[in-house]
Amino acid sequence: MLNEMMPEGMPPAGRRFDPLRQMQRAQADLNRLFGGLRFSPATEFPSLNLWTSPDGAIVAAEVPGVASEDLDITIQRDTVTVRGNRPPEPVDDRTVVQRQERPHGPFARTIVLPFRVDADKASARFERGVVTLTLPRPEDDKPHQIKVTRS
């Protein structure tokens, strides 16, 4: 009778509470509830890679479907922003879109570098949907080696 009065999911009298088992049961319940749905984390656009060296940085950003003249790249001290607009793919009135995973519309991606950039010497190259930024470090900001002498 006491076991009948216990809330569902609680162990019967005489058995220990097992938090791992309860979490596994909750996970199984959630899997049943959301069985066929797939959740993917929102990714930032554009995807990019960043390489740094003592001389500066290189940023490669993937911008498929964006024309080079539709990109706006700004540099302010140690901050680089890539802005643009990816137009939607044209479809006629009779077409039904079954899946649309590639985002369209305006975008902006800002990254902060670990050093200042010499904006006057920076350059951008656009090739096959990838914009590559060469971001040199100012001479006065580069690390300098100091020799130690004996006295």
C-alpha cells in the first residue's frame, strides 16, 4: 500500500535512491518525446579560420554565394568585422522548398585578435567563395627579443 502512494519514479520502500538511474530514465523519456527531431547548434556565419604569428594574422572566411563587392570588411585596432548579405536562392512559384539549411540575408562576424593590426597594410583576397585577410602587426607592436649581457 505504501508503494502505491509513492510518486511515479520514486524507488519502492527499502530500495536506495539512484540518481544515475533517474537521469537515464529522464533521458529515455526525452528521447521518446523528441525522437525524430534533430537539433543542431546555430553556427556563426561566416565560418572562419584564424592563424597568428609574431608578424600578424591571417583570417580565411567562407562566404559562398556572396559576391566580393557585397562584402564590407572593417578593422579597428585589434577588431576585425566581416559584413555582407547573402541573397536567397531564387525559386519559382511552383517550387516547394523541402529543406533549407543554408542561411541567407545580412550577416556580420566580428573577431578580436590578440594584438593590434596595421590597417593601412592589411589586404583581402577573394577566391572561390573564400575571403582571405592578411592582417600585419604594426612594427612597434611586434615582440622584440632583448639580449642579456653579463655585468
